[in-house]
Amino acid sequence: MAVILKCKLERQVEIKSDGDVFHELFRYKPHHISTISPANIHGVDLNEDGKKKSAKEIVEAVDEETKTVTFKVIEGDLTELYKDFKGTVHVDTKGESNLVTWTFEYEKLNDEVEDPNTLMDFVINVTKDIETHHLK
């Protein structure tokens, strides 16, 4: 029986801060995230499960109309587990509340590699840090 190694993980979080500002941060000022969430991000290094991790990403696609930014991991710890890894952040600013959707699309190197749930928890925490920063 074949094991499916291409996977998708998605999670949403509602934010009260301005969704346009949130999108602009990821689109134009990602280097500011380390000052907004210093407990999690130290430049391009991050802490996951209390361990220092690193990732080098490139912006692969931007859609201003849908407020979507897609990053592709090209170096770092994730490349030891996944053949391909992309993260997409989408901000839905319709209605009274704003919704941030994080989507990971990835291909595991083998069937023993776990889904990146801890990393998803991490980006949700960073999202909440960004919201707290912008609500001050």
C-alpha cells in the first residue's frame, strides 16, 4: 500500500487588528516580525519546542487582491524533513472581523516524518503576537 507523502495542513485564526496592516507586514516588512514577536523569531532563526530552528524562505507568490503571500522554504531544518515545503498566509478582510488562514503544503521525505503541527502552532502564536502588537 502506497503512503501519501504530499500533504496539506490549514488553520485559521480570527484577528481584531487591521487585516490590511497584517498583510502588508508579511508582504513588505517581514523583517519587522522579529521585533514584534521576539520570543519566537530572532531574525531568520526561530524557536520551536524550545529548540532553535532556522529556515531560509523566498517569497514565491503575492496576490494583492486576495491578500495572499506564499513562501517557499529553500534552506534550513525543514529541508531535512520535507522534500518541498510552502507556507501561505491569507488575510480575509471582509466583514467586521478579519480572518488569517495559514496553509502548509509539503511533501514528506518518508512516511516516518510527522505533520508540521508544532510549526503550525508556532505561526499561530506569531500571528497572535502581531495582533497584540497592532492593538497596542
